[in-house]
Amino acid sequence: MTTTLITGANRGLGFETARRLIEAGHTVYIGARDPQRGKQAAADLGAHYLPLDVTSDESVDAAAEQLDTLDVLINNAGIPGPRKDARDFTAEDFHQVFDLNVYGPVRMIRRFLPLLERSANPVIVNVSSGLGSIAAAVNPDAVATVPVWVPTPAYGASKAALNMLTVQYARQLPNLRINVVDPGYTATDFNGRSGYQTIEEGADIIVRLATIATDGPTAEYLSLHGTVPW
């Protein structure tokens, strides 16, 4: 039985990914900091609720103490941050976004790595965005699955950082399959349901990378359309 933990899985892409992986036979833990929403989502799916705030070392430590095994970690929790003129951004704006979108996965990997390294097929999937592609941002002709010039510099910078973080971990941990994915511009509460993909379509690449074998890809940036330019 494959044991999977998904952060921020009480709605949207995380919820749909959990549903699909349960259908595939995984034992799924939903990490959520809101107990009411987390418990309800777990009950609706037939998953397990795990109290988890990825911005808190204490919360991540407590969550890890509740698991004896882990095969797949999906770092899905994230926030978009403010959308405003570049002149108005503050360091605190960036700090809040990076604390969840970058430092959160760092906390999770550090604390859950001992469990993953005991797995016969350990996998980490970091959920990024096309807005984290520097190549797409500087080249309007580059393949991208979301509009490049969206005024969310804190979010884009955090996802670019997550992409590099993924490669660094993958190179140092060759026994794990560690990849970063761009789900595409998906209609979720995250973007006011303005995306052109369905949640089912957006979750496809996450599920695909969460179910790879030991000879599967690692250190790659992938979408349903193939490799995303870094």
C-alpha cells in the first residue's frame, strides 16, 4: 500500500489529486491547517486528516510524529500573494509568500525525509506554476501554460525558487524521484476560477508524477504538454 501526504488538500487541485490517488489505491493523508475543512475533506474522500501548518516548524514536527511510513509527499499548499504595482511591494509581502510557498516545502522535506528514505519508491512532487519559469518570462515566444505577465512578482519569484529547490534536492538525493510540476491555468478558488482548464485536467500532471516508478524522471519541470522551460 502506498502512503501519500498532500499539503493544502482540503480543496482545489489538492483535493482532486487526493481523490484520484485514493482511487488508485493510495492511503492518503490530507494536510490542512483548518481542522473543520480538513476533517470534512477527509470524510468526503475517505482519506485521513492530518493537522498541518507548513509555516510552523512545530506543526510540521507534530504531523511527522503521527506517521510511521510515507512513500509520496506532494507539496501543494501555496498562496498567490498580493497583486499590485511593483512600486508598492514590501519585503513583508515577499516574506509571507515565500514562507508558505518555499520555506513550507523545505520544512516538509526536512522533517519527512527520514520516512521517505525508508520507502522502496520514495517520491516528492512540488507543485509550481508556469509563472515560475524565467525562460518564459523573458521570452514571450516560449511555451507557457499561463499568461506570463501577471502582476504577482512575489508568487512568480517563489515558484522560481521552488523550481531551483527541487533540482538541488533531486541532485543530492538520487534515490528519490523529485520533480516540480506546472498544473496549468486551472479554474480554482486560487485564481477566482478564471483558469481555462478544469480541476481534473490540472490534477493530471500531479497524479502522473505521484505515481511514477523507481526508474521515473527526477529533477524535471513538467506539465501535461511536456517539459516546461526553466
